[in-house]
Amino acid sequence: MKNEGIKRGLAAAAKVFTSKSREYHVNNAKLVCPCCGSTEFEHRRVLLNTTVATLVNLDWANSNASAMICDNCSHIKALR
């Protein structure tokens, strides 16, 4: 139990020092999290998997999108 708390604390500290969060604008409007109202997001490129492509091992052929992850509550907003 004690080790889990230490691991969580270290993970939180690492996030502070390695975070690439910043404010983003979409169509000249500031991006705001619909869950908590935060304006700090981390940007990642994600693959939009489909059942059929996964079934025949063609995940690489799926389209991708920009995922904006809220720095406060971790809500994920996908932008195509």
C-alpha cells in the first residue's frame, strides 16, 4: 500500500516536469474543457481504430486524429 502512494506521487511530480500542456485555439476560439472548464491541454496524435480493420490486422490503415487531453481532469477531445 505504501509503495502505491509513492508511485502515484512520483508520477504526479514527473507529469509536472514533463508536461507539454498549453492553451490551444480552434477556429480563433480558445479550447475549453466541457467537463471542468480548464484551458490547458496536451496534444497527442491518435489512431481511430475500427473493428473491421482490427479483425484483419489492418489497424495501420485507419485514419488518425488530434487528441486534446485536459491537463486538469484528463477528458479527451478528439479533433479531426
